Amino acid sequence: MTVASDPTRMKSLPKWRGTPSYIASDDLCSTVNVAVALGRPLLVKGEPGTGKTLLAQAIAEGLGLNLLTWHVKSTTRAQDGLYLYDTVARLNDSRFGDRDVRDIGQYIVLGQLGQAFERAQNGERVVLLIDEVDKADLEFPNDLLHELDAMRFKVAETGRDIVATTRPVVVITSNAEKELPDAFLRRCVFHYIEFPDEALLAQICRVHHAGVDEKLLAAALRQFMRVRSLPELRKKPSTSELIDWLAALRLAGIDGDKLESALPFAGVLLKQERDTARAAKTDFAKLAQRRF
């Protein structure tokens, strides 16, 4: 009987609550735990810098599991995640090497999905991150779903069967560059990571900047939110850029009061020429009178 068919078993599963270095909202924590309990892939979207990729690392850390990462490219196929047969190495060995090229198994290289299944076959559950699934072609998500449903595969060249006895925790990220197939979406648990509010941003900053002056932190957060509110920005600054900016402010000894009327080190927050020009023309003292 599976967890999905016996909801009472969900109570005995580990409950993920984020980690000391990854501050997660209650909604995100609940979604992660449901996905783990149901054995469904967790599909995560959100604007850049909201922690989509780091989420898988935090889940692995929180659940005490190892992490495997599969970075998807435009040429990636689902088969690549299972295994590759290195025919070039075998050909080179047949000409110049001293290995027995009749042993094809030594030229089979398992991909990240294949490794996850192999470890499961040996009793180890892992977290598998499939990063930026929407970079591949339109057939990739459905092909991937087929492999995840099967939980097994055969290495055709050797006849070896790899059968996973437990499902890996699968985290899939998407930057919404293209629409994903409905059939794929139906099989996933979905979560959109909202950009953190000011209170959550403060918690995150305290994790990365222990002992930060609270007056400086409050002023930096207010100015950061003002910058994000500027119209027509090509790229709004993300959480990671806020953390770097706060580090620059601390290193330079900037007083929090200065941030009511100025934007020091704008290039740490803004990475487009048009955006920095827009910020340079902004009357931040006037903008500070508004509420965010």
C-alpha cells in the first residue's frame, strides 16, 4: 500500500520545516511535506532569486538525504538522465587502450536519474533536483514523467535492470520560459514561491548577517523595497542581491539614515544599465514618504 492510498501513514513521515540557512514560509513547508508524502514531483516556479534551486538542497539537508542535481539544457533528453553509453571511449580503448572492450558495462555512465534509481535499488532514498525543466524541448517533460512513473529501466547494451524500490524526492524548477504539458502538470505538486515580504526578508538577512545593526537592516529593507517598486525595471533585485548589498553597506560603514535619500552601491542591486540610470534619476527622499 502506498502513502497516497493510505493517508494515515503521512503522520509518520519526516516533517520538513526549512533549515537554519533556508527560511521557508509555512505554505512552502506544507507543500514540500505533501509532495514527499504523496511521492509526487514538486514543481517550483518563482521569479529569479527566490530560492527555487536552493530549495532542493535545503530539503535534502532537512531530511538527512543526499542530493543529486540534473541541470537541464536545450539539448537534454530524458534518456540522458538514465544513462549514456560512451562509444567514443570504447572506440579509443579498442585502438589505443589496454582495457577489455568486450565489457560494455565499464562504458555505461549513469545519469542523475539513473543514479537515483540505482541508489533506491540499494535502499537509499535521495533528493533529485531537475533544474530548469523548461529549457528542454516540449517532449522532455512527458518523457521524464514516463521514466519517473516506471521507477525502473534497462540498460539495453548490457541487459542490466535497475529497479527503484522507493521513490526519490524529486524537485523540479521552472523559469516559466515555456508552457509545460498538462499531463505533466497533473502529476506534480505545484508551488509558486512568492517574493518574501519585509518580515521574512529580515529573517533571511539575519541568518546571513549575524549581529547586523537592526536600524541599518530596517533602513536597508525599506530602501530595497522602494527600488523594487520603481517602474519599468528590467530586472528587479532579488534576495541574493539584497544580501550582497547589505554586506557592502556594513563593510562601508553606511549609516541607515543615509538610505532615506540615497542608493549607495546601486550596482550591487541593479545589473542593467537602464535600471541603474533609472535609479540615478529617482528622488529617493521623496519616494521615502510613500509606504511599501
